[in-house]
Amino acid sequence: MAGIDYSSLIPNNVSLHENRRLQRALEDWQPKFLEWWQDMGPLGFQAKETYLRTAVSVDAKGWAQFDYVRMPEYRWGIFLAEPEPGRQVNFGDHKGQPAWQEVPGEYRGTLRRLIVTQGDTEPASVEQQRHLGRTCPSLYDLRNIFQVNVEEGRHLWAMVYLLDAHFGRDGREESEALLQRRSGDADKPRILGAFNEKTPDWLSFFMFCFFTDRDGKYQLASLAESGFDPLSRTCRFMLTEEAHHMFVGEAGIMRIVQRACELMREHKSDDLRKHGGIDLPTIQRYLNFHCSVSLDLFGSEISTNAANFYTLGLKGRFEETKKTDDHLLKQATYPVAELDGERIVTRDEPALVSLNERLRDDYVADCARGVARWNEVIRKHGIDFELTLPHRAFHRAIGSFAEVRVAPDGRIVSQAEWDARHRDWLPTEDDKEYIQSLMQPVVEPGKFASWIAPPARGVNGLAVDFEYVRLG
């Protein structure tokens, strides 16, 4: 395994200097990426020094270093996890064969589509979060969003490397297109719906990190099982960085919940809008929205595409190698929620076409563990309220429930009841206006906005009041 070459224009551990054609292609793409970053990256902070971590190794014991850096000077690079000697395809029709180091010709189009779809999500989230720095609740949080942003940029580099290294001219054209689409653009939107939604405030940002980046975790983990070894190794290292993004989301919401509880006890009132806090029912409505939008990212419950990806050995299940079945699934079934008249029922369907739903189940269980930790904060304050995940059929735009009106508790409701009640279940215009009114920047080290509690500890062992971003 090559060490990381930081003397190169593009830091990498793939011996880029040995492939001049690829090196030239990536060096040609780099200024276009930097132009995109200046145009669509964090607005107003490009010249500020931020205390960021930068990948310097793929060794789990010490893979990153921390220091001040201006974001356009961040050393975005190409890092693949260590190869596994003798690695095989672990599922599907090619199970037991040596993992592929090059793209099998017959799977070229399908594999390219998987990589492009994943790659498109990375710049999209940077674009969605572009304006949030100007309303940061603290320097600590400002640093965290910039860390998320630069790592999403590095994840874009990871996918572009695969496209340029393994797909020739087609791959280079796809790399260009990744910089041309824009989140929410009417003419050139991002590929997946959730990445065209606005992220106008920090409550939405924390929900996005918790729910939507968690979808990213499960998609990357499934691709990390791929029989195409460069994709597997790329995604395995991306997961190392993705963990921080989910932490930012979970810890951010937990701190908002904690502050809400503190204000409720201090003022002996549930009406926190008088006191500059975010009340728990509003948090629940934002939770419902972001969870439901993220559930759509897994696709339809019954999917021949998912079955094909698996059978071809391109995309596995979450923790595929830990499962004890035959890894072929030709005869297996899996329980899937379906619509039966006016009821939602569970039926056993062929496991191969139910792979999206199985991955969604893994995701929901993981989300539930995070929500349970938020509820523990509420319980410790002695408050009678519980945050809950909405039913998977609630507010869906893709799959079996796209045309069905379903309440958060899973009841199928009439259009009349939906029209009367949906403001209790999803963020209202009043909610959005109130949350926006709270978005006033707090940039003094150690100070925090009224609606969020400080973190328990700082970054990399530093104090909470450290100057994480130098704004002077």
C-alpha cells in the first residue's frame, strides 16, 4: 500500500504519479473544482482560518491531523483504505471469485450510475448549506459545519477519482457534470430529491446531518461491500469521515433538546418562543420532515434495480459479510410493509427485490437509537414528552406510499383529515419564520445562541471556548 503523497499537487495514496494520463485529467479537473468551491462553498468565510482536521493516513489509529487552514487551501485528496489480501466477491452470482480491480465490461454502465449518484450527493449538501455560516450559533458550530463541508468536498474527489481512473472519457464527462448540476436548480437539479431541498437554518442542518448523512452511511456501507475493489476501498475510508457528520447532527439536536428542557424548567412553561428557545413539538415536526425525506433516498420497497446490483456483485447489504445466509438470496424472502386497501400490512416478498427495504430497516433502527438518546435528555429533566420517528409510510414521495395520506402514527387518513392535521405533523410557515428569527450569529469564543446548549467538550481535546474560527 502506497503511503500518502503530500508533495503532489493532489494528495493521494494511489501512486498517482505512476499514471500520467490520470494525473493530468485530475489536475485539469482541480481548478474547476476550486472554482465551484468559491462559487458554491461557504459564503463569506473563504479567507478565514478554521481549525480543521485533514486526512493524512488511512491508518485508523491516527488518520488525521488538526490545524488552522483557509478552506480553499484545504488539501483535498484521494485516499483508499488498505487493500484486503485475497479479497473476494462476497455475494451474488460471482460469490467466491476474486474481487475485481478493473470494471467488468458488462457492468460498466450500471456501476458508473451507482458512482455518479453517490458522487452527486456530496457537492449538493455543500450547496444546500452555503449560507449557514452567516447565522452560526457559535464558533464551535461554525467550525463543525466547515469540517462537514470540506469532507463532503473530499468525498466528491473520491468519486471523481473512480470515474476518471476506470471509465475513460465517459467518466471524465460525468466528473464535469458533477460540477454543473446545482441543488434546487430548476434546469439542472441534483439527482436525488432530498438534495434539492433547502437547508435554511441550523435546526434543518442538524436534522440533515442526523437523517440524510445517515442515509449516506448506509449507502456507503453497502457500496463498501462491492465486488469492485477500488469502490469498496474508497467507501470504507469515506465512512471514517462520515461518522463525524452524523455526530454533528445527533449532538446538535441533543443540545437543542437540552436547552429546550432547561428553558421549560426555568420558566415553568411549554411556550418557549417567549424565551428564545425551540419547543419540543417544533423539533418533532422538523424530525418528521427530515426523516420522511431521507427515507425516500432508499428507493422503492420493491426494486429490480436493487436485485440486479446485488446479483451482479456491485452493491451488497449493510454488513454483508456478518450475515450467515447463503449470500445469494435466490429462494429467501423478507417482510415488507405494503398497502392493502385502507390498511398497511406486512407481507413476505422475495428477498432480492426487497433489498431497499432491508437497508431502510437497518437505517430506521439506527435512527431510533439516536432518538432514544434525545429522549433520555428529556426524561432526565422530568418532562413528560417523547420524540418519535414517524411511520415509514408518512409523507413519502417515492415507493408504495407515495400517493397515500398517512399520519405519523401509521394510520391511513382521508384527504380532509390530512388537510386539517398536517400542520401538526410538518413544519409550518410560522415555524419556519420563527426558527429563521432565531438565526442570529454568535461569534464570541465560548458564547452560544439562546436556543442551543454548549457541547460537553470541545474539538480534539480543546476547550469549548477555543477560537475555532479566526474571524478577525
